[in-house]
Amino acid sequence: MVVMDRRHFLKFSAAGGALLTGCAPFQVKDTKAHVVVIGGGFGGATAAKTLRLLDANLKITLIEPKTQYVTCPGSNWLFAGITNLTQLSVDYRTLQVQYDIDLVTQSVATIERNIRQIRLTNGDSIGYDRLILSPGITFKWDAIAGYSAEIAAIFPHAWQAGLQTRILAQQLQAMPQGGVVLIVAPPDPYRCPPGPYERASMMACWIKQHNPRAKILILDSKRSFSKQRLFEAGWRANYGYGTANSLIEWHSLADNSINELHKASKTVISEFGDRFTGDVLNIIPAQMAANLAMHAGLTNPHGWCDINPLTSQSVEDDCIHVIGDAAQFTPMPKSAFAANSQAKACAMAVFNLIHQQPMSEPHWINTCYSLIAPEQGISVVGVYRLDDEKRRIIAVEGAGGVSHAFEEQISRSEAGYARSVYQNLIKNSFG
């Protein structure tokens, strides 16, 4: 089992701060503290692994119903035929064997906060001293009339990678010549802000070769989108964007968003009655924190989990830390890389709270690479810290940014970086 020297970790991740209290303290010298992590995505896996690197004596339990996790990062590449679900799948064996993490492959029924206990769907219960919650997202199914979890099996959102990703790819490949793909992009905030536009790019890559008279319409509830300048430059270079023969069209429906689906006619309808009909419908609904967080009373009126950014503690419960897509780390976007960064800072905070040591001030980073074509990529990077009052997260001025321009040499390098960053993130989180 590998354990990182704490001084080395502090050099890497944070410095300074003041002691925080909340949960009733306990002496770890006499008691083996138990930290439970719910959710085996990038946030949960990284939190469990990092805690073990910090402390060899903690009892760490990871609760995740699936034995394999299909990553959302990289899943859009499947539409261009440059990856598959097997290549996107990871398991938890390294966390179990090398890092001594107890894996419980069950779903959580309820979190009984008053007694610090988790009840599983099989009837078992697990107590905790501290809980790290990384449950991911669910969808606001009532945002589009006629769309539901059941209908999503027919018109996949594919925003939780796996079977739906495969179904949507098969629908794209089976689309009639000259057909139309409708991508309904969600309102902010949502998982992976550049995702709908990378998806359109990867779909366009496929239809350019196999169905060149087809078209992709992006119906967007926003006025602008992440890396828009770079995406549009890439679309012009590859897919005729802005011309009569463009494979991709982007339509802002910010004041006239899609609010209805007619299943039989494969038609979506806007608030003002505009109708769009397609052969393949990719409806990505508005999002919120997973139902488990809501049922535990940890969400705000908008459906997300508010946290103390210094420690990732829920504002509703000092013994619960929330990270990843479910949590509001504004202005950080919701991404796998951000979840990984949040998990490391959270693990450091949990370690300090358990050992009653001064709180380290966290810093975070996010990066997101998107492919426009198999060998052309773009990126965005953000670096974040706490403000002087340590109450909110702010972007570090002069740090981060987007790709300078969409140029052949730069975009080729970015495509290579996209693949290496993905592999490094997998290794860093699960390996």
C-alpha cells in the first residue's frame, strides 16, 4: 500500500489556513476513524485514493453499485469511431488491492444524517465518522414536456456514459442519407459545458465520411457556449460551418427554449411554437444533483449542493462533504478534471478535521480538451483559489485561458494532449 508523505502533499496542494470545527471531534489515536465515500466516479475515486495516501490508518469505504465505470470524458469520441466503451471502462481493483479501499457494490437507499448512517438497498447499514458524497447528476425531466427517463431510452441523452452512448451512436450510423440530427443543449449549469459541441463535432466527423448530405442542428438554450470561437473556427475548417452546405448549424434559443417533445413525429417545439423535426434526437435535459443528495436534504432550491469551499462541507451538515458535479463550486465548471481537483482538496480537509490540525487553504484547477476532428483539438484551463475572506471561489487572474487560435499545428498538439490528459486523469483517479 502506498502512503504519501503529508509534507509533500501539502507542498503540492495547499498551504496555511485555520482550524475548522463542526462534527464532534474524536481521537484517532484511540479510534480508527471511518470515512465513507459515496460515488465511484472521478470525484469519489480520487477522494478515496487521496485519503489513503494521506493516512494509512483510516478505514475507507467506497460505495458504488457498478463494478466498472464508463467515463464521460472521451465518450463523445465514440461517435467518430475512434474509441469504444471497453476502452472507456475502468474498474476499482487497484483502489481495493493497492490502496486498501473497501468497495461495497450496492446502491444507497438513504443517508440517515442524524445517526451518521447509510442504509443500502439490500438492507445493510454502514456508519461513518465523515461522509464524502460524490453522487453525480440527475435530470429535470419536467423541463421538456413529453420527455422522461423512459423516453430517454428512445431519444438518448447519453450524458451518463454507457449503454445510451452506444444506442445514440447506432442511431447516428443508421440515419437515412440526408437525415437530420437534433442536439438539444441544456441550460447552465450542467455537466461538461463543452460537451454538446464536441459531440456535434464528432458526429459531423462521422457523417462527413458516411452521410455527407446529413446535417446536425444544435438547439441551444444559451446565448453562447464554452470555447465557442474555437469550435466555430474548427467547424469552418472541417465542416463548412457558415455555408449553405454546413454539416453543423448552431441556433441560440435563449429566449425561446425547447419545452416540448412529440415522440411520434420526432419533433421538438419551442416556447414560441417553433418546430424542429429530426431523424436522430439527442435531448440533453437541464440537470441537478443526484436524487440521493436531494432526499438527504443537501440541495438548494435550484437542485445543487451548496458547500463551504474551504472544506467542501455541506452547508446543511458539517459531517458531509460534497464534491464533483453535484456540488456548487462556482465559478468552476462541472467536469471530471474539476472533480479530481476538488477531491484532493476535500481529502486534505477531511484529514485535517479528523486529526484536528490547521486547515490548509485549497487551490483548484480545471482543464478540458475537446476534439473537433480526430487529430484536431482545443482546450480551456482555469485556476482557482479562495477570495481574501475565504468565503467564495475566484479565478486566478492571468492563469489559465483557452487555446490561442485554431491553427493546424496547435490543434494537432492539442489533440495529442487531449488523449494524454485523459489517460493521466484515469491513472490519477483510479490507478
